[in-house]
Amino acid sequence: MCVGLSAKVVSVKDGTAVIDASGAKREVSADLLEELEPGDYVMVHAGVAIAKITQSDDEETETLLEDLI
């Protein structure tokens, strides 16, 4: 099973985004997404931002993950 992580974009530079996933910040590749900006929400898999999502999607993902733990 593959699991994607939802996160908020903090900054973007030269194809790399810094994301905040529940308080944990890390760098991921942003090469697959055009026009990515701080404040956007993304789905991340294997260190790559693979899709833009909405804040509502992010909140729903967080809730589902909390229910699993």
C-alpha cells in the first residue's frame, strides 16, 4: 500500500519545496507541479510533491490519519 502525505508549502526555490506536514518541515521535489507557491497544499509521496490539493483535502487527510492511530 502506498500512502501520500498532505502538507502545506512553506517556500519554493529551484524545483524544491519546503513543506510543513503537521509541524515537521522537510524538503521535497516540486518539479512535477507548475506554479507552486507558499501557502499551497500538496500531496507528497516518496519525497515528491505529486498534486496540489485544497486546504479542506489536507484537513480531511489529517483527520483520517488521526483515526488510524
